[in-house]
Amino acid sequence: QLQLQESGPGLVKPSETLSLTCTVSGGSISSSSYYWGWIRQPPGKGLEWIGSIYYSGSTYYNPSLKSRVTISVDTSKNQFSLKLSSVTAADTAVYYCARLDSGGSRRPLGRDAFDIWGQGTMVTVSS
Amino acid sequence: AIRMTQSPSSFSASTGDRVTITCRASQGISSYLAWYQQKPGKAPKLLIYAASTLQSGVPSRFSGSGSGTDFTLTISCLQSEDFATYYCQQYYSYPLTFGQGTKVEIK
């Protein structure tokens, strides 16, 4: 059974870079044609898509965050990672990693629903 | 970006009620619409994709309908475990966007 687990610091200082890793277990990140994504949720607010990556390294980012976001993949470790630079208090949120798929459709370019999610990790931006 | 608007933002209902949540897209998205359920402190759970297809393991009291710009999520007989926040999401085009959420509370 495929599982995703986020990891990384829970506290980041303003202006620094937030770095998170998502470890995929129960399946290979590169053996199937899936995209993998990051989503965040500020406390008490809704969900925001950050970006997605294919195992080959092809990426798509939310234009609202694109200048500060880098998503990368390490197939040897079965992980993909998120870096968000120049963080402010507005970046305080629960960060989720997820797989993109809907009923096996594996839509082109990763435009899909999120069918498997990690449990999420809270990141607070504060000095 | 395609804007997703849910209504209502919240409401109260009783166990056994039939409830409907609406999601409207700012432009046509065909049937590329998903619904999620989120409980406090938990990750969202995919309920429905392609506007009306039930994700494996989701109870049949959940159903979805619509295409183009207007969509609905219906819970035919509300159970205690269904009190949660529900989100719609379009995956027609980038950026992927979610509705603001609808909180279903106990009356």
C-alpha cells in the first residue's frame, strides 16, 4: 500500500528557505507514470496547490509562488522535495505531499486529482 | 487561474439529512472536478473524481454531478462521521485550484 510521509524542520526563520522532503513507500516513485505534488493549508484556511513533479524531473508550479519554489526528485531515495525561499509569516501552514491520479487516468502533464496524501507537516515561520 | 467558488461556506445539519454542496468554476472545466473530505487535523481524502466517479472505498451515500461550470456533491443520508469540511478542486488546467471549503456541522 503506497504511503507518503513529509519530513523537515517545523520552524523556519523569516527570509530563510523552507525545505521539506516527501518519502514514498510501498511503491517506486519512478516505476509508474505518476506526478507528485505539494499542497499547503494555512491554519484555519483552505488548500493551495504549490507545484508538481514527474519522476523525470518535469515540473509545474503555481504562478503565485513560482519565483520562490523549487521541487526536485531523487528516484534513488524514492523521495521528492520542496524548497520555498524568502519565507514570511504568510508561509506558515501545514504542508502536504500527495500523488496525482484519478482512477488510474494519469492525466497528461499531471493535471489530476490528488488520490493519496501524506499526513502533513506543520511549518511555522517565526524568528 | 480558474476560480472555484463553493456554497454555502458552512451549514448545520442533522444525522439522516440529505445535504448538497455546490461548486462553481469561473470557466468551463468539463468534468475535471474532484471532491475531498477533510476532518480536523487530518489530510484531505479524495471522495469523487471526474465530477461523479466514486473513489474506491467511499460509501455510496456520497454522489457527485455536474459538468462545465456547475457541480454538486450530495450526501444522501448524513452520518456522524460525515461532519467535516468538503473541498472541490478543478484539474482542467494549471494552476490546480480548490474551492474555499464547506464546513458541515452538527445541528
